[in-house]
Amino acid sequence: MSRGRPREFDRTEALNKAMKLFWQKGYTATSMNDLYEAMGIKSPSLYAAFGSKEDLYDEVLQHYEQCVAPAIWGDMASEPSPKKAIAAWLERSAEVLTRCDLPHGCMVTLSAVASEGHERLGERVRQLRNGGVAQLKARLSEAQQRGELPETTDIDALTRLYVSIQQGMSIQARDGASRETLLGIARMAMGLWPAP
């Protein structure tokens, strides 16, 4: 092996480890030494593979979006019934937010990276959050067009209500709420669906 050649490692596995660390500790509280130790990669190799800590976090967000977010959002777009799609989204959230192989809560919901002074990363997190809001609003608008919601329903407010419930579930999960507790919240939340 030639001198200075980076150590071989599994990039996906390294991103998983970095994701869990950032998810648990937050961006600022996660040191480079924490990352070296968790990822099992020495400093030169980490910088060569991922660039700066900021670049690594950005890639971790993409990894989260590809690997974890689909487990929450699932068939939001393909489920024929908007109401069933939203109910399933809340129930899947309860499952994923309390998984034993991941930190509890949602990495994107709980991220405070913008307020920690990292505007570029904060904008990426906002984009991810806003993407979820847009998906939810599209399904609620569809429900209204199909007569499953009253014409007078404030779709913006209803969207924000359900997003707020799901984000609150994330905080509850981080604070130790059980899967069963969150499933109860998810089911009760559907009782807020305005009758047509």
C-alpha cells in the first residue's frame, strides 16, 4: 500500500454513524474527534472523503432524506385516500421516532443548526421541513377537492396543525415517550379531521 493512501471504509456505514451522532448531539456539540471515533476514520481520510464538518453534515442530511425519511413519508403520495395517507404518516412517525436502532425523535425536526450560526445548513434543514409541509398540503388540498373536507376548511391552518402534531411527537419521543403513547397521539389527531 502506498504511503498516504486513505484507509478503505464503507461510505454508507460511515454516513450512518455520522448521522446518528449528529442526530443525537446536534451539529455544534458534535466535535471532529467525536466523528473520527464514531466513524472509525482518521482525520486525513475523513477530510479527503467528506470535506469539512459542514460538508459532512450536508451529506448526512441527504443520507437521512434517502434512508430514513421514506420510512416516515412512505406512500404519502400514492395512497388513494388523502385521509388514510395522513393517518398512516402519523402512525409511521410514531414507529420511526421511537426505533431502537436510531436516536429518538426526528433529526430534521430537532435540528437547531440555523440558530447555532450555520445559515447554509439551516437553509437545507428548512428545505427538508418545507418539503414535508408541501406534501401534506397537497394531500389536504386534494381531500378538499374530493369533498372529503369542507370547502370552508383552511388548508394552510390544517396543514400546520398536522405538522405541529408530528413535530410535537418528535419532541415527545426525544423526551422518552413510548411508541404506544405516540400511536395514541397519532390516532387522536385524526379525530381533528373536519367532517365534510
